[in-house]
Amino acid sequence: MPDNALTTCLWFNTEAEEAATFYTGIFKDSRLGRVHRHTEAGPGSAGSVMLVEFELNGQKFSALNGYRRV
């Protein structure tokens, strides 16, 4: 896949890691990538997931926890 390919970003409130794990579990030739976590600087609590990179059948995705307040 070319380096300049598009990456689809999926927005979640707090379920990004769970969603990426689910999707990579049902699609063949898929894998989880890096998991980016908040630091003490925030805005989320330290150690909580901010972004998860994953790939499904060669297509790059990212799952973002946007923490939308309801």
C-alpha cells in the first residue's frame, strides 16, 4: 500500500480500543497497530486510550476517542 494512502478515522466516545479489537477479529488479514494513550497533560485521564491504529485487509484505519459529552 502506498505511503500516501488515505486512512479512515472512526470516532468513538470511549470505545476505540474495543472497536479496533472487534474489527480485527472478524476480518481476515487484519492487525492492530499502535495504541496512543493520554499523558498526565490530558485532556483524558492519564493512561486512557486516545487513538488506536489498525488495518483491515490492507486498508488503514484509526479509531479516535473523542470524549463527546452528552
